[in-house]
Amino acid sequence: MNKLLEVKSLHTLYGESHVLHGVSFDLSPGQAVSLMGRNGMGKTTTLKSILGLVEPRSGSVSFKGEEMTTLPTWQRMRRDIAYVPEGRGMFHNLTVKEHLQMAARSNTRGESNWNYDRVIATFPRLEERLANLGTQLSGGEQQMLAIGRALVTNPDLLILDEATEGLAPLIRKEIWEVIRTIKESGISTLIVDKNIKVLKDLCDKHIVLVKGEVVFSDSSEGLSERLDEVESYLGV
Ligand SMILES: Nc1ncnc2c1ncn2[C@@H]1O[C@H](COP(=O)(O)OP(=O)(O)O)[C@@H](O)[C@H]1O
Ligand SMILES: [Mg+2]
């Protein structure tokens, strides 16, 4: 099968600090892949390297068979990649409705399956808050808006960095349900999160980083078989 995303031997440094030591993995169309690891192991740096937000010293990233390594971030995103970064508070003085309407566009194939109405139907909580400013939302609602804003760009790959971090259990559950719906709609996902139980159930493949190196890369079945080992990497 052709790969949707291929990451090969990424080495990324911040100044003198060598953070990624040859990270490689791939993702097939329709797959959900988890990227796990303790804090500071290089998960966000891997995502930023894929998106061109940091420039790897060596290695390559290709998407839909096309080499992207030297493209600027906006051109990568125009090839149907959407990114929900970690942390919140990236909202301007716009209402929920305005945020979604401004971000909405069709993808490179001219598809707009995920339009404003579908996103609102997927996030009933947002529907109640359409006239609220993004900055007035709770943490969970902001996360939903961030995911909604990514979805209306009709991506082939959705990259989520710690989307459920710091949220109340009920909201967390709602977000996982939405991620499942997104997966079922055919969008591939690369998910950084700490909840190994949910990820094992949801994702097709799992990557674990320790100090910028891939120490585990396998299916959910493989993860079940080596659960103790993986939990030790995660400090669970
Ligand atoms: N902008 C930066 N400048 C310098 N060091 C950074 C920067 N961002 C991250 N780091 C360092 O790189 C390492 C990996 O960070 P990160 O990729 O954010 O890890 P994770 O997402 O797994 O928690 C950490 O040691 C972190 O302190
Ligand atoms: Mg991170």
C-alpha cells in the first residue's frame, strides 16, 4: 500500500541540543497512529519537524508520495494536513461561528465534506456557543473549536498534540468520541496523547519515543503483548 506519510531518519536540534536522533515511521491512508512518550522525549518536536515549524538537520518527510522536506509550513498545510497544536489560547477576537467560517475551505481535490454545518452537528457544545468569543470558552470548548477549525479545512491527515491534556474526564470522553468519528469518516490521524488505554483501542499503530529515538513501533496487538515494556517507557 502507498504510504500517506513517511518520516525518515529525522535529526532535529535546538541550537546545540540534539533532540531527535533518527526518528522514522510511516502512516498508511485511513490509519490512526499514536505517538507516545514521557514529557520532553521529542513528540512535539517530531510533529513540528513534519510540519516544517522546525527545520530538521537531516532526514526527510514525504506526504502522498511527495517530498515535503524543504517546503514552507503553509505549503505543507495546503497539501491537506491540519494541525491542532498543544496548549490553547490561540484564539483571536472572533466568535466561534466566525472562527469556523473563516477557516472553512475545500481540500486539494475540491472536497468539502466537513463544512460548517457538519462541524456544528458534531460538536453540540459549540452550537450553544456560536456567538461567544473564542477567548470566552472553557478549555474543553477551546479544544473542540481548535479541532473544528482543523476539520473545516478538509484534511487528509489531522495531527493532534495533547488534545485531551488537562481536561475534565467528561469533556475528555467527548473529545475521544469526536476523534473516533473523524477516523471513521476516513481522515488519517497522528495523535500525541498519554492515554494508552484509549489509544490502544482507537489507533491502528503505535510509536513510542524515548529521548528522541523510536523504541517501539507496532500494532495494537503488539502493544497488548508488550504492554509492561511500553508502560515502563511511559512511566505509567
Ligand atoms: N524551542 C525549543 N528550544 C530549545 N529546546 C526545546 C525547544 N522545544 C523543545 N525543546 C526541548 O526539546 C526536548 C523535546 O521537547 P518536546 O518535543 O517538546 O517533547 P514532548 O513533546 O515529548 O514533551 C525537551 O528537552 C525540550 O526541553
Ligand atoms: Mg509536547
